[in-house]
Amino acid sequence: MIQIYSRFAIYCTIFTGLFFTSCKDEVHPIPNVPVNLTINLDLPSYQALNGPGGYAFANGGSRGLFIYRNFDEFIALDRHSTFNHEDPCSTVILDPDNELQLIDTCSGATYSVSSGVVIAGPAKWGLKRYNTSWDGQYSVYVFN
């Protein structure tokens, strides 16, 4: 019976030690910037967002916003690349060879248009995503 309790105590000590040492409080490298933007889908610069698969660029966030329509959901991503984020060059653009990816032309990191996760390259963080709300007709609200 003593062996059972001593094994239990050893296992608890090991797992507790692993639990507390494995957690790292890493902070997302892109700064928190207040975003409060209403997009009117009737404006010519946002006409592409009227259909699924459409995208547009907008001012806001850290280095601009990329807005993508995925059926009835709008995805708003910050264009500030997460790799070497201090470099002024670290801004993503739409990949000319694959419109489902955003690419950082400085580092070559690629991100998914529909979620902002890293697809390839040296980046380990995905793009910062902002909340969106659509009224079902003409306005998309982007906020954090």
C-alpha cells in the first residue's frame, strides 16, 4: 500500500513540474491597435466583397486590413506580418500565383486567406484576426 502512495506522489510531482515548466507566456508580436471600422458594401472599392471569395484592402489595424468573404462570413486580418515584425517591409500582400494565400515578400512566409494561419515559411505566429459582424445587407463592421 505504501508503494502505491509513493508512486502516486512521484508521478504527481513529475507531472506538476512538467505542467508548470512547459507553459510560456508568449505575447503575439503584432501590437494591439484599436479597430472600429464600418465598411459599406455599396462603395466601389468594396464591390468585390458582395460575393463569396471576394476580398478587399482597407485602412486600419497595424499596417492595414485584408478583408475576405467566405460565404456569409467575413474575415478581417491585419496585414502586418508576424515574422521580423519590426521591419517596415513586413507587410503581407495577396500572392499573385495563389489567391488563397497572403505572402510576406520580405521573408517569404505565406498565410491562409481564410484564417490567417501560417502555411509555409519562417513565421510561427498567424496573422492577427479581428472580429466582424455583417448586417446581412450593406454593412460589415470590423472591430476588436
